Amino acid sequence: GEVIGAEALVRWMHPTKGLIYPGDFIPILERDGSICKLDFYVLDKACEFLSRCKKMNIELPRISVNFSRKHIGNPDLVKEIVAVIDKYKVPHEYVEIELTESEDFKDYIVMAKLIDELKAEDISTSIDDFGTGYSSLNMLRMTSIDILKIDKSFIPIEEDYQQKKDCIMFESILKLAKALGFRIVAEGVETEQQYTYMYEVGCDIIQGYYFDRPLPKDEFLQRLDSGQY
């Protein structure tokens, strides 16, 4: 029932069309490479927010920021991430970089090096949407990530959990990840039954609409101020 982390999300408030969701513009930015600029924009805004709260003596949890696989191959990526964080004098442990897996095996070696470099700077890392797309056990075998975020498509949704394939798969991923020393975030938890199930099987962290939908910054601060759920 405690707020122990947050994820910086992007929404586009268009002057004439109103709110445009990421699913409508992120794929376009991924295709033309502009996603890298957006990732750093979000990191900058998150660090600015952390810095402002620190000056107001507001204690924030760690904030995670998504970084696309398009950054793979940038030899200065860690240096550029650190430069943004240090610009706002934010302690590194308040920032988590959320990575998406790559389809290319050789990229795992690059990603493993990236994760180690971030860890050396006291910046946590997580793997987003595990279980979908290009997910591979090689990612778990070859990298030293801190957190594994299991995609919501693997979260059991029926009341009778005991007979479901989803349940078997989720608990197997959970057991494997815990044995390897990773913390687990279950994404997309929406119902009390899902929450109870996650608690019973020993999931570390739960994220989803069961607690809150994405909140503007000021509403997020109100949520923190109110304490536990």
C-alpha cells in the first residue's frame, strides 16, 4: 500500500486535437529515430521535477524513465544520461532507466555493458514489458539489471487462477527472476483479485490502474502527501 516508485510518462496535448496518446505518435518517432530526443526530453523533465521537489523538501520515490532500443550503439549514452541528472544536481539513486529488449543477439552484449556502466553511476536499470516482443532468457542470463517488469499480458485476469496457463507462466517467471536476484514489477494490475493474487505469490511491486491511472505531476504530489493507499 505504499508508493515506492513512479514512472515518467509522456502525453501530447495538441492545441487543436486535444490529448494524443503515446500509441499514436511513439511508433512514428521509433521509425524515424526521433524517439531518442523524446527520451532525453522526458529524462530532463523528470530530473527538473525531482530537483524542484528536493528544494521544497518533498521526499520523492525513484522515478523511472523509458529509453528506446534505438539508443543501442550510442557510445556516449551513459555520459549523456549522467550529464542531464547532474545538471539538476539530483542524486543518481533517484533515477531508474527503463530499457526495452532488442531483437539482435549481439545487442545483448552492448546492453550488458550499458547496464554495468549505469550501475557504476548508482543508476538503477529495469527491463520493460518482459514476456513480449523480443524477450529472451539471454537478457536475464547476460545482464545485471535490478528490476524486471512483467508485461500486463501475462497477468492472470480470471478469478479461477489455479487452472490458467497465465498463472503457471507468471509464477514460473517470478520464481526464475527471484532466483536470479531481480526484483519484480507486475504491470497493468487493475482488479482487487489480481492484487490479491500478486500478493499471495510474492510479487515485489505492483503497478497499474488498481492504484491510479497516470497522474499529472501536481496530482502525484497530492497522492504522495496523502500517504498510503
